[in-house]
Amino acid sequence: MQAVTGKKRITAVDLRARVPAIARGLALFLLIGGGIFVGVSYYKMRNNTPFRLKSETPELSKEIVAVTTGYEQRITKNDRLYLWLRAARDVTYSDGHHELEQINAQVFPATGDKPDQYVADRALYDQKTGILQCNGNVQIETHDALKVKTESLQYNQDTKVGETSAPVTFERDHVSGQATGALVDNEKKRLELKSAVAVTIAPEEFTEKKKDAKPLKGARAKPVNIHSAQAVFEQSTMRLTFSGGATAEQEQDIMSGDTLTAILNDKNKLEKIEMRGNSRWMWVTPRKLTPSTWISFSTAISVYRRLTDRVTFGPKL
């Protein structure tokens, strides 16, 4: 009996001694199995495209429901005609959007009967979003005589904001110019020019001929040409603000500064120009100083009053 008991004790001790080795073997087996599973899964999914959430405009429907020649639509707001949309041809799709050719859109203000007019070769109009995307020979004429030409424009009928990233030309009374990219806000009477801005402000005799008008003389009879990186025209204050480094030239006279503000009077004539930051002024025509003289201020305000032909240099900012 004692011999048998001793043999069993030896077997139990031996088994306990083998437990770590068995555990290591199981761990190694699981590791190899896991590696094989991952490898097989990766191989099977190697051609799958991973899912990514994209913030894009939903794709428009391609299902055509109607084709109309001589399309016309009138939209009212507060019992008043708001949008009058006409086109030579309209293709209507199942989701409600329209593809138009040779369009003429008139947007009427809350008061008054003269609308803002949009003309283009082609357009896409989405009734759900109120977005009108115009392309090809786009021409805009607002009810207050601002004329804009470009190749593409997106107009939001709810916010009354038109925007383009394409080159654009514009004119209104004595002011004309061009830029790359623009935003027209009809509600705020604001025109924002994005880049490569060139604006010309013509004197009265360049745009109108009046019998009782006195002829301008010297530099005042010449237009003012302004160049800058960006610009904003606010009709409510009759201000043209040029930023990103601006230069104004009138014949051979030159003004420059970090920011330049041209202020127009109620007749849309240039009244004065304000320069702020690194203001510089050079004239070639005689003004009681040596010709071709530069006056330079690193952080000064300079004001040129066009009607009196006077320059005022102010204190540092």
C-alpha cells in the first residue's frame, strides 16, 4: 500500500511541474492561430474599399420627368412677385431640380418694381435648396444699376447672395473694374472682390457731358486706377476699401499703403482717398516740391482730398 501511494504522489508532483510548459504551449498555439486568422482575414478583405463619411452634396437625380420649351415660373413671397424665371428650354428631373438653357431670372425687391436681373447660357435650379447655378456668359444687372459679368455664378434666392470664383468685371456709374472671384450681397448692398482687384474711378467728364459743367484740369481730369489684393464696396457708406497692399495711380501720381479707402460722394464721384499703414505718396506734377518726390510713412495715415487737390498726413496709428 505504501509503494502505490508513493507512486501516485510522484505523478502529481510531476504534473504540477509540467503546468508552466503546458501553459506556454497553449499560449504559443493561440498566438499562431490568431496570426493565421488575421492573415486570412486581411487577404480576403484586401480589395475592399474602407467606409468614409463624405460631406458632399447629394447626387442629383438623372430620371427625366419632363422637357419643356419656353419654360416660365413665377414664385411669390408675402403675396408679392419674388422670382420670375424664364428659359428657352427646361429639363425637369424626378427630384425637382431643373436644367435650363438661355435663362432670364428676375428677382424683385421687397419694395419697388425694378428687379435684379440674371442672364446666362445655362443654369441648374434646385427648388428644394433655392440655389440657382448659372454658367456661360453670366450677366447681372441690379435694380440700382450695378452690372456684373462672369462665366459662372451661384445665387441663393433665400439669402440673395451671388458668388463666383471665376474672373469677373463690373461697373456702376463712375466706378468700373475687374477681379478674380466675387460675392454680391443684394440685401446688404455689398460687393466683395476676392483677389487680383483692379478698379477705375472716372471723373465726371469721362462719363457724362453736361452743358453747364466746368471742364476739369490737370490730374483731376484723369481717372484714378486702383490695384489691390482684395476689395469691398459698401453702397450704404459709398466706400471702396482696398486691402492686402493697395496702389492708386492718377496719371503719373502714385499713392500706396497697406489699406486704401476711396470715399465717394452722393454723385458717385471720388471725394477723397485714405491710406493706412506704410503710406507712400509720389508725384511728378509740380506741387511746390521737387518733382518725382516720395513721402513715406511706415505707420501713418494719409488723406488725399481730390476736390481741393490737397494731401494731409496724419499721426501714427
